[in-house]
Amino acid sequence: MLKLKRKTYFFLILFLIIITFSIYLFLYENNPVSNYYNNFSNSFFKLEKLKLDGRVRSNKTKILSSLSIELNSPILNVNLEKIKKNILSVPWIKSAKVSRRLPNEIHIFIEEYEPAVIWEYKNEVLILDKDGYHIEKIQKKDSYADLFFIYGNEADLNLSNFLNALDDYPSLRGRIDYATFIGKRRWDLYFKEGVLIKLPMGDVNDALLELDQHLKDYNLIEKGHKKIDLRIKGEISTDRIFKRS
């Protein structure tokens, strides 16, 4: 019985010592144990490598300068969320993942916006994605000649549905030189052959289907038609008379 009491007292005292020591470590940051641990971790877990994946069009120099971290600094002190926030402020960056790879590497994976069109409006030239997001303002558009060109007030706000409709008609899209959003209401298409296509307001799917069929069935462009008007639903008119048979 006496031995049992002694064991109980021993474990109780040991428990109190552990609790007291833990409180000491928690409350006093500059205690010797904490200092030893911090010094050890800071000397062993140093940032020596920075790996960046996924970059194609974004500016590498701007990304690295946005990080605000230094090599050989303690890797455990690096604020990953702050790095991610800073990276997302760089043009072209759509999303970012930042992680530690102990003992000495920070890995950054980025996803960039996909350019869809060049929008020229009020003496500014911007690269937009398919949803109309403003990726970057540019000075020269020559290096993006392969992209679709659009003009007009609020063309960016009305781009997504328009491009989605055109995706169903690749033969039409391939002939378009540029498109203009007219009066904040509807689109005009300008074909490479010098033909103007006037589309209706709202959903343009039916109009594009009708246009595609007429171009294939009646060879309107080959026969010299320079203006095709589809603004009235279910009707098509041109600057010349054409036969339907």
C-alpha cells in the first residue's frame, strides 16, 4: 500500500514538473531551450533553392521581385500566404500554389491566363482572356497577330458568350479579321475577304448557323457580296440579290 502511494506521488510530481516546464517554454520566448531550438532550425532549414513551374508568358523578373524573400533566410519563417498574394498581383498570373520542401526549397507553381483576344479601345490595347478579363496592357500588338482582334465600348463585358458561340463555327471564325461591338448592343464581323457581317442583339447562335449555311449553300462571298445583314431574326439580306436555288 505504501509503495502504491509513493508511485502515485512520484507520477503526480513528475506530471506537475512537465506542466510547469511546458508553461515556461510557452510563456517565455527567450528561454534557453527555445533559443537552442530556434538557432538549430534556422541554421539547418535555410532557403537555398527556389523552384518556379508553370511560367510561359508572365515576367519572371517581376515574379521573383514580388516574393520579398532572401536566400539563406530561415525557411520556416517564410510566409507562404504572403508570397502567394504577391505573386497574384503580377500580370498573367491566374492562380498560384506555394509550398515548402524541407530542408531548403520553396516550390512555386503558377497557372497563367490564356490570351483569347486583343481589345483596342480609347487608345489603349489590352490582352483579354475568353471571359473578358484584362490580362495586360501592351504597347505593340504585332507579336499577338495570331489572336482575335475586337473593338468597341464594353466589348470586353460581352465577349464570353460571343466567343462561345463562335467556337461552334470554326470555319466562320477562321475568316474573321476583327469584330466590333456596336452601341453596347451587338457585334459586327469583318471578314478577311472584306465582307461586313451584321449580327443581331442578344444570342447570336441562330444567326451564325444561318450565316454558315448560306455561305456554304450559296457562295455569297465568292459571288461578290460585301455586306450580309442578319440583324432581323430569321431574315438575311445582302448588298446584292442572290438566288436560293
